[in-house]
Amino acid sequence: MIKFLKLTVDGADNLIPLDQILSVETSGAARILIYTKNVGFKATGTSQTLNFRITATGVNETALLNSFVDLMAQAYSTSWKEPIFDITNRLPGAATGFLRADSQYS
């Protein structure tokens, strides 16, 4: 069974497949970038991956990154009968943006 992280932004529910996360890094002020093992839908090569960008207010990117990584561990520790782990109110700042994009993984 696949576990998903759920993040609601502006009333829209977004799912991130937990088992597909390759890495997480900071990406500017109050923003993190989550690379997945999925080849992007506009892929031009094997290193083009689908990623997700989360932006939050009231928190710096390092705190956001550390919190997200901790939430990944918490999600894995929950019962497999609960495949969706909601992180919306567990981030250190309010999520204000969610974007799916392709990018070069390096």
C-alpha cells in the first residue's frame, strides 16, 4: 500500500506519494522543493523529475524542511490502514502555495 502526505492549500487537497520522495531541499525564502523518483511529464532526459514546491508563511526554509522530514517519519510510523497523512496543520507555518513542476535533479 502507498502512503500519501496530504497538504491542503486554498481549499484544494494535494497528495504527495511518500514512497516516491527522492530528496527534499530548501528553495528560497519559506519554500522547500520535494524531488520524486517519478520522471516528469515533460521529461527531456532521465534526470528530469516531477517535484513539488511548498511555500509557507511565518517560517524560514530550514525550519520548514526539518519539519517536513520529521512529518515524513511520522507518516511512515502510522498504521497502514491510514494511507493518507495530513500535514496541513502540522507544518511550522501556514502553507500558502503548492506547485507541481518538472525540474532537473542534480
